[in-house]
Amino acid sequence: MAGKFMSRKGIVDTKKDEERTNSIQKRERLTKHPIRAGVCQCYNPNCGAWHDILTDRNIPTDDECDEILKQHHKDKKKNS
Ligand SMILES: [Zn+2]
């Protein structure tokens, strides 16, 4: 259950799961990987969101971000 319909318990569970996921991420040295929050589609307001560590994806390094941005601006110029 998502958003403003989530109960206090749902929000607390979501927060707890986020913290749990963050500590797993640190413990297993997965900080290069992004975390995705998933929200259940059920109608239980006590049902919080969960978090997945996407080990098949990497957060770009600062250098890679620069490169992605440069490429993005180049593509934009080409198309305008
Ligand atoms: Zn649910």
C-alpha cells in the first residue's frame, strides 16, 4: 500500500526495511549498486515498501557521470 494511505506501521516497516537494506549493502560491500524501493499493490495499509539491491546494475562513478552528461548535451545539440 503506497503513499498517503500507508498507516504508521507501514511507514515504520518501510523505514526499517530501508535501514536493514542499507546495512546489508554496507556489510556485503554492495554500495556501488543502486537500491530500488518496491511498493506492494495490495490494499493493506500496514504493508510497507521493501528495498532491493540491484546487483546487476552499478551506480556510475563521478567520471562516468561526467561522460554521460557530456554525451547527453551532445545528443541534445544534434537534435535541436
Ligand atoms: Zn502488501
